Amino acid sequence: MLRELSIRNLAVIEEVNVTFHNGFHVLTGETGAGKSILIDALSLVVGGRGSADMVRYGCDKAEMEAMFDLPHSHPVWNVLNKLGVRASSEEMLVIRRELSSHGKSSSRVNGQLVTMTMLREVGEFLVNIHGQHEHQSLLRTEQHLEWLDLFAGDLLIERKQQYLSIFGQLQQARASLRELENSARHNVQMLDLYRFQIEEISNAKLKPGEDELLVEQRRKLMYAGKRMDAVSEAYSLLYGGKGLDAMSKAVAKLIDIQTYDAAKLSPLLEQLQSAFYQAEDAAFQLRDYRDGIESDPEQLSQVEDRLDLINGLKRKYGETIPDILTYLERTTIENGKIENRDQLLEELSAEEKRLYNQALELARELSQLREHAAARLSEAIEKQLGQLLMPAAKFKVQLDTTVTSSGEEQHIRLHANGMDEAIFMLSTNPGEPLKPLNKIASGGEMSRIMLALKSIFAEIDQVPVLIFDEVDTGVSGRAAQAIAEKMSQLAQKCQVFSITHLPQVACMADHHYEISKRVIGARTSTSVAELIDSVRIEELARMLGGVEVTEKTRHHAQEMLDLAHRQKGA
């Protein structure tokens, strides 16, 4: 449930901190006092769309913070864990949203920054806001199937996932089939190009790393003369320049005198001998290297030609030899598809038919599960409508299937949800046929149908906070009383909030809050106060009598409140 809601600098609200309880809450107040702003704030907290003009004039940002107390079993904890948000079911869940005057927004869950997408995913499990405009969702037939599937339960959801997997494969097979069928003319043009490219790359007989070796080989061939001159001169300095001879004589001199001061001369002799042997070995290696140097203009020309060929292929097909070989592999596959087009068409057609039959079988299973669920949902809604003073109403969830013809064959049209289209049908008067909701239902009837649905789905979707924003508009008298009683019953399953102008609804609430507006200095500010005892009587009397509150309206308000207490007790 929602424990606390704090709002700062949102529209006409400067600062409001409200504590909520279990059960049924109503928010009342004069028109324009700012009742819907509280709902807007809560909507922002759970990921609703915000804009810069929602920030109070003259302020840098608006701040909204909500604290929820949820059981360990609530699904939102698994959602938070999946999103990587650190949260413990042993603690309260705190969500904070800031909206700057520049339009930027930031959100935190238990102090951890989250994206708007993450916040919306969390919010779907916390708050369900239903306003007057949401009656339109009752008129959208695609919404009807979603509600039916939710009501049907886990088995249908499991089968639906299996169906979606096969349907996705079917869609992919159909896309490939269409692509192959529609590309006949293009394929003829591409076939010559693919064959030329395959031949050009294949004839080059490329090897990975070959270009690097050729670059190194070219460098050696280009500078063969310079290498020969330098190595020859170095060798001559060691031998022809008598460098090794001088070192040999120095070694002989030290050998003659080392016995006179062996402690110091022996290490020097060893060092000089080692240097002599290393220099001699280096000279031999220089000689061998010099003898191996080749100056071959013809080979250099061949290397240059090979590199030109490779670089030309790189400009066409890829930056590296592996890229070119990958392009060759891909082009070979595409070429094979074109050359084997008829065979591929036959194979894809057979695969499409196999997947269609498999998907159709699963879709029929889904349809059977929906038929059973539709009967149960229709019965449950009729029962709820009876409690909402529509005892003669007949409700039916009608399932339709679209069949298409191709020659003499007929096919059931499949879509992402199977083979069914669901339509909510209603008859409000005895003897009248069932018709789609958008053909017959009035605004007051829509409110009661929506309330009936919310009552049924309250336990299924496990959303702890349910908000009705003036959904009782357009109803009065006994219908208003029935709506109030239904909201009170619904509040036994979840926390219910209602913004209302009807005293019949307000008196049934467990907790009553008044939203009022006042002018301080030159600024307007909205405040929220929980009403108890005589103050609540005064507000109910205002709702009954309008501007003037009399002893009679106060008495009537007290009587309504006493009757509501007895009704809830019963």
C-alpha cells in the first residue's frame, strides 16, 4: 500500500506531505482546488509523462516522493531484482522523481538512479490510475483480448508464450518467402555481379596475413643495395680494419702479465676474451647475411603487382584480407540462393506450411482456453453489474475468428495473439440483443462496467493501489450509492482512492481528505488535510448543500455517515 506522498513545487502545490492508510480513501474539494494534481504527482512517481510547465512558477524543480509498504510476496521485488535495483522486501519501497523547469527528469528507487523505462516497469505493479478518459479503453477491442487473457490465468499465458515462439518463426519464414518471390528481376541482375565478384576474389587466392608479409618482403627488396653496402662496411671494419686483430693482440698482452696481478687482471682478461669471441661471431654473421642479400628487380616487381592486386580488392570488398574473405563467403551464399531459387522456394513454402499448421494447432488450444475463460468472465461481470444496480444487464465476451480464402482453400488468419478477436458485448435492458459496448453503453454504464472489471482484476494483477479519478461523473442516486459500496468492497482487497464530487461516495470512505486552495500574499497554494469528526461532517454538508451549509445539511450529512458505517459493518 501507499504509506506517504510528498509533493513540492508542483503546479499550485508548494509543499504537501500526506499519510495514507488501509482501505477506501476519498479526495474532495471545490472545483479547481487541485485534487487531480495529487493524482498527477503519483502518476509522475510511477513513470508518467511530465513536462516543464508542471513545475510551480518561479521554482527550479518539482519533487515527488512516495513510500510503499509491500508484502514479501509482491511481484515488484522480482522486477526490481531483474532490473538490478538493490531493494529488500524487509524495507519500505521509496520512489523519488524530480522534474526540472527545463524539462529534464530524474528518478530514484530506494536512492538508486533508474531510467524512465525502468520506473514505468516498476510502476505498473504499484499503481493503477483510472480516469474518465479511460472509458475509451473499454471501446478498444484489442484491450478486450488482453483482459480476457489476464483473467484466463497462468496456463493460457504459458501456452501463449509457446505460440508466440512458433508464430515468430512463421513470420520470419513468410518474410523470407516474400523476399525471394519479390526479388526475381533483381536477382537476375545480381547473379552476374555475384559471379564476377566471386571469380575475382577466388582467383586472387588470398591468405590471411599475406599482405603484411608482402610489405615486409618489398621493404627488403627495395633496400637490398643499401643493406649490402652497410653490412659490407661493418664486416670490413671488423676484419679489414684489423679490429679483431687488435683485440687479439690485447688479449695476448694481458695473458703475459696476468700472473703478476691475477686478482684484478684475470676478470679484465675474461671480459676482453668474451668481447673478442662475440665480435668474431658477429663478423661471421655479418658475412653470412651479406652473402644472402639478393637484389632482384623482377621479384620486387612481382611483389608490387601482388600488393596492388590486394589493395584493389580491399578498396572494393573490405579493409583487410579477412574482411574480403568474409565478403566472398557471404556473396557465395547469396549467389547460391539465387541459383537455387526454385528449390529454396519449395523448401520455404514447405517450412511456412509446417509452421502455420503448428501455430494453428496452438492457436486453437488458446481459443479453447479463452472460450472457457470468456464464459467465467461474462458470469463474473454480470454478477458485479447486478451489485451495481444493473441487474438486467447481460454481458458476453464474444470471440471471433477471421477466415481468408485463397482459391478453393480457406485459411484462418493468425496474429500475435492467436486466432481470436475478443469483443465485449452488452445488453442493458431485457429483450434487447447483445451489442458491442460502443454501440449502446452510456457514460454512467461505462463507469460501472469499468468498476466491475477492476473489482474482478484486483486480485489477479496484484496492484496494491487503485485510483478512480471522478469516474462517478454522470451517475447519481442509487447508482452512485452502488458505486460507493462497490469501491468500499474493493478496498478490502487493495488500497482504493477516489476523487469525487458525490456525497454518497465520500461518506462510504474509510478516510476522507479535503483539498483546498488559498491565496497567501500574491501566490496561490494548495493544501491537503485529513478530515475527522465534525470537520468531515462539515465537508459532507458542503457537498450536499453547495455554497450554504445549514443545520439541516449537517444533520443530513451525519445521517449519511451513520448509514455508511452501518452498511460497511453489515
